Amino acid sequence: MQWFAAVLTFFSALAMASDLKYYSGKNLNFRKSQPFIAILIIVIIFGVISHNPAEIVFLIALLYALSGPYSYLQSKKLSNYINF
């Protein structure tokens, strides 16, 4: 378990010191009317989180931490196709 903590710490340090772009959520607009299915999905997500909060919040944080490098690799992959 110590190696996992070391790897997680190293990855966190690299992510904080990098210039990777992470999704901020600033463009979400909750003022307009939302469809019923969206509200239902939000309620289900809250139910899943409340079932086992520690593990679910950790998974959400891990996915968010991996989203920056993933979007960077996707943009590089897309730019490789454009440059042909």
C-alpha cells in the first residue's frame, strides 16, 4: 500500500505543477429548464454516492485527476490527424 501512496503523491505533484487544462464546469447553466431525465440521473448519482461515499468520492476525484492528461492526449492525437 505504501507504493500506491507514493505513486499517488507523485502523480498529484505532477498534476499540480503542470499546465494541463481541467474541466471547470463554468459553462453549465442551471438557470434554464432541465429535462426530467437529467434530474432523475442527478438523484440516482446522489443515491449511489450516499451508498458508499468514501469509495465513490475517491473514484470521482481519480477520474477528474485523469481527465486532464486524457484531454491533453486526445488533443495531441487530433492534432496528429490534422497535420497530415
